[in-house]
Amino acid sequence: MTTTLDFDDIVDREPYAPAAVVTGSTFERAELRDGRRVILKHLPAEGSWLTRLMSGSGRARGLWEGGALERVSAHVDHPIIEVRREDDHDVVVMEDVSAFLVPWEGRLARSTVDQLLGGLVDLHQGLENHDFTGLCTPAERVMLGSPSFHRDDTGPNPCPFGMVLVAGWEQFAEQAPDDVVAAIFAVFDDPAALGAQLEDAGRPTLLHGDAKLNNMGLRDGRLVLIDWGEVTGTGPAEMDVSWFVATSTFWMPGSSTWAVDALPDELIRVYEDRGGRRLDPRAWDLACIGMLAQMGSLLAMTVVAGPDDMTRARSIQLLDWWVARVRRALDTWSPI
């Protein structure tokens, strides 16, 4: 891939602090000679908890140099201009699309949510059965909330809320039924078992990997997706859908409320309606098991430590929904 930006064209650089950074990356906002503004994302040279957990390093560079992002741009907007080397680390050079991103605070209009989900449909259906290599696997992804990893990780740039996750799993074990607790902890013991079945389920496609509202926006009715990198991977679209559903309906630490006032069933119907077909039942079962392995800890912790009664009640409602959904999945499949 040829270089598309000469750093000599940068006339001004200043530190920039996005709302949430959890991987040790640092950011600058820069102005080019022609007046364009760009964001420079400096990936940590020594890696982070995410690169260790996902067995990855340099996936942003691989997405750029391997042409995957060029294929992505036919379906959704990504802001990446190039990925280049500066000193001892990679720098992701991005168009400044902050004006188009979903607001950090407040509830979203359902029309906006529908457009965002429609954009995800375009990405998933547009890139089905393409050949992507070297990206995050389903087995790596379902380990995002692994208590043993976060408890034992001593590398640079650890997860800033790792010990919260560890404590949350203790709460999960007390609140969830024994069969669901056993199944989720079996995922941590042998992620390859669930990962292999996810790879074979549904329709394989490119997964953004972190399709949450903070990474999404709209420009001229077209989905904007930022933060492509270590968790970008392959697998059934149901994995991205489950992540969007879980993170958009749940109160996330640092925010004042949940962004979408809906239960997961409503958002699933929107995705299906926009795509003109149902989610694959097998892939959805497996994705829900994987999602509870990623989010069960935070849900359980918020049940007991949420900032107010309304948030705690909401967390109980959502934890009950995911537990019930996983129990249905375990009627036909068990990771243990």
C-alpha cells in the first residue's frame, strides 16, 4: 500500500484525549497544510492487555496493507488514511470524523439506532465469504472477560478495569443459575471449543469486533465505524450483533445512562428487518453464550454496585434476559 500522507504536510499537532482509552494508545489532533484535520493514533510499542489477550499485534497495519479496509469502504465509511511507522511504533492516521460520531451521553433516537444497524447489515452482508486472514478469531474474542487473564496479567498497559471484571465474576457466580455459571466458566477453560463452532456457524463475514455506539456514527446516511484493529476479526455476523445489542442497552461505567431504551429483542428485530432475513439460529445461540462470557461480569457487578436504583433494576432485567437466552441455547449445546 503506497503512502497517502506526507508528514511534512502537517503544520500543527496537539495532544488529543478521546472520551475512553483502555489500551495505552495516545492521540494527537493535527492540521494539514491544506486545512484538513486528522487524528493520529499512536499504538503502544510495548503492546497492551488487548494485544496479549487477542494474540495479535499490528492488526491495524495488516488491515490497511492487506487491502481489507479498501473492501470495507465499499460498504461503510472508515476514517483510516494510512497506517505508518513512526519511531518504534505504528501510527494510525485517520480523518477527523468526530463531528459525525454518536454523542457520548444521552439517549439515542430509535431512527438513529435503525440507521446504525442498517449500516452493520451492509457491512456484514457485503463482505460475506471474503477471504480475510490473520485477524481476531472467535476463540480469542470470547476471552475478552476472562477472569484468570485479568487477574494474572502483569504486562504493560493492563486493562484499567481488569480487577473490576474479576470481582464481577464472583458476583455472577452468586446471581446466575448453576448450569449457566458452569457453562460460562467452561468457555474460559476451553475457548477453542466454542470458537470452533462459531467459525462453522452462520455465514462467515468480516466483523468490526467493537461495534458499540462510541465507535459509530452517520455521515450522509452512511455508517461510520472507527477503531479497527486487534478485535477486528472473522466469524458469523451474530457476534457483532450481540456486542452491539449488549453494549447499547446496558449502562456502561462512565456514562450517565444507557443509550438505547430497548430490550435486546427489539434491536434484533431491527437488524433482521434491515437485512431481510433472520439471524442464523445456531450462530445466534453460540454468539449469546460468547456474549455472556464477555459481559456477564459487568452486568452482575452493576446489579450490586450500579450508581442508582434505576440502573441496578435495569441491570437485573438485562442479566435475566441474557441468562434466559443462554439457558435456551444450552438446551441444544453445552461447552462442558
